[in-house]
Amino acid sequence: MAKTANNAIDATRELACFFNRVLGNPIVDVVGITLGDPLRFVRTLSLDWYSRRVDEILAKRDGKKLKGAPPRIALEILEAAQDETRDELRELWAQLLANAVDGTTQSMVRIEFVAVLKQLNPLDALVLQRLTAAGNFINPHQLAQAHHLDTNDTATSILYLLELKCVEQAPSGTSAYKTSPRGIALLKALSP
């Protein structure tokens, strides 16, 4: 138990440094926040993963353009991301946070993308990416066949993405869809 507590304290110290980098200004040392709250401990470990992953993403870029993310956006991303356990979506959260910190991509990260990403399932994110790659209107059955996905699951994801305004239906009212401008902008904010 003592070893676990020491690991939590070390992770918390590293998170304080991470928050300093993300927010672009110093914060108070947060040692001790994990000891009395097990859920907070799990969240601290999750945020530690994001700290390391964002550092890996940013290390591949020109570090001269890094600056702190706007606090409102950074805190919204961190708040939403810390409870995500699905690897596909954790990677998207890390990419969104890295882009929020990077001065060359920061303008692509819109606050409403946090709410949209928070509502996605891994299949929704995959369908959005594949629909964007298709480029033009395509029906769910064709998209599913082209990418070896279940037709019903693909159609369900497309209808959900339609509700989120990330896809749009063909003007003729047929069951054909393509990525909307909002969906395209979201994918840009999530791209490396």
C-alpha cells in the first residue's frame, strides 16, 4: 500500500508539471489529492497516461510552437478525458489535447468538440473517419461492405453522427451520407 501511495504521489507531482505545460502557467503542487479518494486516484493515473502520451505526440513536432492551451479548453478536455477507458477514444483525447497546446494547431480546437467527442463510441469515430475518406455521399450498406463493418452498426453510427451534426444526408432524401463541415473540422482537430 505504501508503494502504491508513493506511486500516486510521484504521478501527482508529474501531473503538476503536466498541468503547468498544458495551461502555460504555474500551479500549486497537488501532492496529497489522491490519498483519500480512490476515484481520484484512478483519475490521477489516467491523467498521468495523458501526460506521457501528449508528451510523445508533441515530441514528434517542432517544439518551438508549443504554448499553453486556453485554460477553459484544456480543463474541459482533461475533465472529459480522465474517465475514458476505451483505448481508441483515449488516443483521440490525447491528440485533441496535444493540438490544443500546439500553437500551429490550437485554432482548430473548438470548445464544442469536447462535448461531441465525449458522446462518441469507438465505432462512431471509425465510421466518421471512413465516411470522410469516402469523400462523397455513400449509403451505410456500401460503407459497411467497403470496410468490413456490420451494416446495422454502421447505420446506427451514421444516424447518431447525424444527430451530432457531424454528417449530413444527401439533399435528395436518400439514405446516403457524407461528413459535414463540423465533422471535417472535428477530424482536423483530432489529426496528428
